Amino acid sequence: MLRLTRLSAVALLSALAIFAVAKPLNAAIPQGKSRFAKLDGNRIHYEDHGKGREAIILIHGWTCDLSFWRGQIPDLSKRARVIAVDLPGHGQSDKPQITYSMELFARAVDAVMQDAGVDRAVLVGHSMGTPVARQFYRKSPKKTLGLVIVDGPLRPFFDKKMMDGFIAPLRGPNYKAEAAGFIDGMMGPEVTPALREQIKTSMLSTPQHVAISAMGEGMADESIWKQDTVNVPVLAVLAKSAFWPADTEQFFRSIVPNLDYQMWNGVTHLLMKQKPKELTDAVIAFLDKQQLLKK
């Protein structure tokens, strides 16, 4: 059975996952209204903070949920209406036996916006949330005011053969043990044992069929990696790491004409939890510079 090197594991989950390194994962998000939209007969859960026809939409990463944005919601909601989404199969959303594609996730974001009465939004996507946001933009450019990429990819890190190798250990009956080891290999010494268990408990609560489909079918879909131009303002905040190729900024700029590109030192893929205020400030500065979501 394939075992991941540490760098390979970092690269894969950095493209797919998000871990909390601050408050307990089950803490309530303050002052939000819990609501459900419908998509194909299934419920899509979201938290609604504020009012208005324009909003910031927060999209989490692989096997995670909307609570991972708690460090950004309080201050962002002072700037604009904020909606945090549990993607299908995650959090409190329904978890049917279906294909969990980026197209499905993008449709879920649209269903939430319609249910919430939001006409246009700035989409903030972490990790896997980045291709979700980009797919939404492809389908609904007039509903997209801008994008914020939080350590997420605009091109695949692996070919299909490598991706299949990563997924193979997660497909069997020992999924939770394999996934727990996979997650353990991603966390550095700054993560305490108690927090490590909280992280694993949260991520492992997403069903195996959802995790495998989102990674193996969703992220492996070549159509989501087309190099079509993104013609809305984009902020990209990436954590400096060996898994980002040397030409990452050049590649991003080849796709995004109006790009604010930032590579942060001293943080990991979990930068929204390591530096919650700094990320929030960066997003607000981007909104101000681009004159988006003005109150």
C-alpha cells in the first residue's frame, strides 16, 4: 500500500484540506443564522451574517466545514454581509451517495445565494474551495464580484496516476485509520495533542464516500483546470512552501489580469487560523482597493 512522503502529503492536502489551529472546532460562529438551501432535493447548510443583496461567500476545503472561517467572520461581517457554506457532504449539509464534483459544489454555492437573496458576491475559497469558486465564476460571471484565493490551486499538483496512488489507501475498510495517519503526517510540532485530536475528529466526520469522491473525481476532473482567463479582481494569499512551483506567480498572472498576489512567510496552509486578523485585514484591504461591497 502506498505511503506518502511528508512533502507529497503536504502538497496533496495543501490543495485539498484545511486544519484548525486555534479555537475548538465545534465552537459556535457568533451571531449567524443557520439556514438550509435546497439542491436536487438535498439540503445545503449555511450560516448567514448580516443583510444585503451583495455578500462575501466563504467556501471551506476538503472534508471540512464552515466553522473553519470563525476567525474571519466577525470582522468581515462588519464590512459586508457574510455567508459561510457547508458544501454538499460536509458539515450539516446532506450527504447522499452521489458524485461530489466541483460543478456540484459550485451549484450548491449558487443555490445558497438564491436562497439567501444574494445577487452578487466575492467568493473566498480555501484550498479545494478555490476550484469551487473558480467553477462558480465560470458558470455565473455576472454574479461574481471578485475572488479570494487562500492557499488554493489554479492548476493540478498531480497527474491522474499520482492522484490514484494517493487515494488508494483511503478506499478500503480501514479508511479512518489510514486517513488519521494521513492527517497526522500533515501537522507540525506546534499542534498540541489535544488540538490534533480535535482536527482529526472534525475531518474524519466527513463520510468516506464524500472524501473519496471529492478528491478522486472532483479534483481529478481535467475540465476544472482549464486555463481560461478570470476577468474579475482576484486576491491570492499563499503560504510560502516547497510545494508551490517557482513559476506560481507567473502562472497565476497569466490567467488573472487583475491580481493581487501575496506569498506569506512563517505560515502554513492553515494561515487563516495562524494569522486570522492578518488574513481578514488583507481581504478588507483588497475589497477597499477594488471598491467592492461598499457599505
